[in-house]
Amino acid sequence: MNGPELETLEDIEQVRERVAAGLTDVERVIVVMSGKGGVGKSSVTVNLAQVLAGRGLQVGVLDADLQGPSVAKMMGLRGSPVRVEGGDRLLPTPGPCGVLVQSMDFFLQGSQALDWDGADGAGTTLRSVFEQSALADLLGQTRWGALDTLLVDLPPGADRLPALAQWLPDSLGEALIVTIPTEVALLAVERSIRRAYDLNFPLLGVVENLGTGRCSECGQEVAWLGQAPTEPWAQGLGLECVVRIPFDPLLWQAADGGESFLQTTAADSEAVLAFQALADHVMRAERPGREGESS
């Protein structure tokens, strides 16, 4: 092994140690992942965080989507300045229900795009390095303090969990899978699940989103999307479909307006009850192994 290769390995280990030190007082890190865009993963993250916080837990959210962060918008925090302590430690921004939020959105001006490639695209080959460095800094350089749960909203792509997992201490990481009931979504999401299995990354189960809703005219429950068989599909992968979150237009109105859906919607709303059930599952779940066994 030559000098540059050894130096790179040492640098990676130093980053891991820094991230581990930054997460010393964090009890759980739950990655909300999919592999497929447009399934409502950020909405699940934001609302689960607020339910958990409403139950007295100290909760943080890291928006790990560096190119298209949306958590700050959903939580009414867009335009908040970057918060720094001591010159090199980042501070999360308090959001609804006391949830602490960190996001690349705070570092960008308005609708500015994150650009590491340069005008001539010369930085394209280094993009992965830049992204990994930024993700590690947001995770490990943020002073989260004592948290019961840190939720990480992962961007789509089967490669995203391995990219994050390399920085997490083995004792912390676990994941929730979000999908919608269409064959196209299930195909993409299964790829991410199999990557998680390759990593022996603990999985808490599958969340089905947007499958059904109430007809505004007749009040009957109807399928808004295709009814691909989510539950048997999940079971075939050794997972439980833990909750089905129905379509509710108020959910998306709240996200667009940066308001708390849980604080502005009736407590007996089907979507609210689904998020409460998801929080129940998360709070009582032991850290599972590949086949749902404790590890």
C-alpha cells in the first residue's frame, strides 16, 4: 500500500471518530430511506419527529439531501441563518415541537443550487468526495446535545444508505423504509433494502404512504395509486409493513405552508392516527437484525 492510500484510510478513520464523538449523547439514529423519489419520505420524517417530540422525547432531524433539501421548508425554517458555536461547531435550529433541525438549506441563499462542479464541470469527478465530507460534517460537527432520537432524511438512491452508514457507529444506526404501493416504487425500494441487508443494517419495517384516501364526495376509502401488494412484498423480504399512511391534502398544504400538520389537524384524522401508530412502533421496537431479530 502506498503513502496516499494509507493517508486516505487514516483520514476516513479520523472522520468516523469525529462523527462518533459528535453523536456521543444521541441514543438512536433512525434513517428514513426509500431508494425512490416522490414517495413522501421527508413528510414521514418531519411528522414522525414531531409526534415523538410531542411525547416528551428530545428529537433531532438531519436533512441528508444536500442537493434538494426540503425539511427546512416543511418545518417553517427556510431563511434561518447558519448557527455556529465556538467557530467550528454547528448548532441545529429549533423547529416545531422543539425538534432540532440541521440542513444544507441553511447554508444556501434563497433558491440557490448547491454547485461543486464549477462552471466548466471540472469538479464533477470530486463531487462524491465533497458530498461525503459535507454529510459527515453536518452529522458530526453539529452539536446535537442529548437526543433520544436523531432522524436522518435520506435522499433517494440505493447508494445513499451505504454512503451514510460508513460514518455511523455500529451501535446507533437503524432504518425505516418508505414506499408507495406501485410496482415501480417497490422495485426501486427493494434495491435499497437489499443494499441494507448487504450492510447488515438493522431495519425497523416498511411504511406504506399515499396508498388510500377518502373521497371528498362519497366519503369512501379509495385507492389513489396502484394497489401493488405492499404487505406480502414486505413479508417476502423479511419485513413488516408497520403502518399505512393515507393521502390527506391537509398534509401537503401544511408542508407547503411550513406549518405543523399535527398541530393544525384534528387528532382523530386518519393520517394523524397513522403517524401516532408509527411512533408507537418506533418507540417499542428493539434494534432489529436482518430478519427482525434483536442484535
